[in-house]
Amino acid sequence: MVFKKILELRKINIAIDGYSGCGKSTLAKALAEKLGYIFIDSGAMFRGITHFCLINGVDVTDKKAIAEVLDSKPELTFKPVSNHLLLNGQDVESHIRNDQKVVSSVSFVASIPEVRTYLKELQQRHISGKGVVMEGRDIGTVIMPGAELKIFITATIEERIHRRLSQLSDQGVTILEEEVRNNLIERDKADAGRDVAPLRKASDAICFDTSNFSKETQLEAILAIARPIIEPDYYLPFIQ
Ligand code: DC
């Protein structure tokens, strides 16, 4: 899809939410790249706080201790181009993705109100200038309620299992299908069932079931939805 020159386009913010394993990150990253926008992976920031707790010897089941460690104001930023998470300037991307202690504790850490308040402030620093694609669970509802475009991504559980298995197999990891299924179901429950900022579709979000879409056609579909918003004088071919 060919857009007008970037300067003629209206800059907007785009919120992408949805369950784990629906392909949100890949889509959000590709969309940001195509539009020349900043991409913010908010889940990486929750993982970063979890890693910060672990390297400081904080018990990641102790809400009070986790809330207290935030007093030292850990800085979370993203490295340009690679988008790797930087914790106090250090690249921690491999830790936040591969450390099983981070992976198994992050849902609990993300349920703590103090952690969410701390990250909300960091996440909202990015949005005033527009031109942001942010991906997570509460972006359309809490972090960017004023986003001009909100997408809620879904996919069938079978498709999500299939995608997760092939992603892990590409990384040389062998895992039982049943384990992946249980893990996804547990994460869904934790994300949608917590008291603070649970995963919800914003009332003005567009629901997009990606089950039968390739990565390329997902991007094409979202660009088609975004186009009339960012290119104000563009109108659909059948409206003459
Ligand atoms: O998207 P992810 O798997 O990297 O997210 C890691 C965890 O953080 C997961 O348990 C969901 C949670 N999360 C959240 O609660 N709110 C967000 N905006 C993003 C992620």
C-alpha cells in the first residue's frame, strides 16, 4: 500500500491490545516501521521491572517489597532500531525474554497497582508528540484512551498454540502442545482477571481476528483501516 509523503500525513497514536500469542508485537512493530512511528512494547517494561526485582534480590511474590524497589526509580528505555529494552542504560533484552524466572513471575508483578502506576507514567511520556504505536493489554483503555486508532487483536486458541509452537521450534525449544495450551489459558486468566487495568477491549476499539491472516495480510488490513484516519483527504474508491 502506497501512502502519500510522510509530511502530508496526520500523525496519530495507535493502541494495540489483545491476549498473549495473537501476534500483537509483530504487527505493531511492522506497523510502526511502515508509518515511521515509535514502537513501544509495554510488556517488555513489565518484564524489565521483574528483572530489576530479581537482580536486586527482591522476592517476586512479595507485593510490598516489589513496590518498594520502585523507589530507586529504575529507568526503562528502548534502544533505537533494535528496540531492545534498556534498564538503567543496560541492554536486558535477552534476560527479559529468556530468563524463566522473569517469564513465570511477570504476570504477578504486572498485577501490582504500584508497578502499573509507575509504568503508566513512563509509558505516557511517549504519547504527547503523537506518532506512537503502543502494544499491550490496557493501552486503549488506560494508557492511551485518546488514541485515534485502537485495535483489539484476537485469534483462536488453536491458532495461538500453533504460532507459539512454531516460534519456539524456530528457537530450537521443544515443548508439549498441552503445556503451551495451559500456559496461554493461565496467562489469559491472569491478564483479564486482575483487579487493576485488566485486559479489556476499549469500547471504541476495532476487533481484528487474525486467525486466518498471514503477517503480511495483517499489516495490509490494519493499514487499510488506518489510512482514512491518517490521510484525511483520502476517501474509499467506492465513495465518489
Ligand atoms: O506482552 P508480554 O507477554 O511481553 O507481557 C508480559 C506480561 O505483562 C504479561 O503477563 C502481561 C503483562 N502486561 C500487562 O499487564 N499490561 C501491559 N500493558 C502489557 C503487558
